[in-house]
Amino acid sequence: KWFGKIEPEVEHLCLGFNPKATFSGSLMEAERVFGCITVGIGKYPLHIDGVMKNPSILVDGKTIEQNGSFIDERLAGITKKLKDNE
């Protein structure tokens, strides 16, 4: 109902990769929380973002992230490097 007659479309899909970002109440920071996914739907002036905690991502039938943790070997390596640099 919020979009009225405008057909809502997914405008962006973002993966959070900042190990220092937190859910502080700021959407700009929440979008960057490591392991989260943000989906933006609709165009200005009717746009809304939703942040998903602990998502699972499957690509071509292979799980690369499960419950907010990257389990793909290459992404898990990046995860370790990022967290070691905290």
C-alpha cells in the first residue's frame, strides 16, 4: 500500500563487510555490518531499505554464507584477514 500505484523494484542489494560496524541505530552503519545484507526497494521519493541479520546466501546452488558467517573458502579467508586487522 505504501508504494501506491508505483511498482516497487529492488534498487540495490548490498553485503556488509565492515567488521567494526554495529547496529547503533544508524541505517548508514547498519548497512555495513559484517555478514548482513541490505535490500533497497523503490525509487526516490518512495524508497525503503531493509537490513537482514544472519542471512544465508546460495550462489549457483552452493552456500557461501550461512547464518551471517561466510563459509566459502575464499570468503572465509577474507573474513579472517579482516577480523585479524580489527
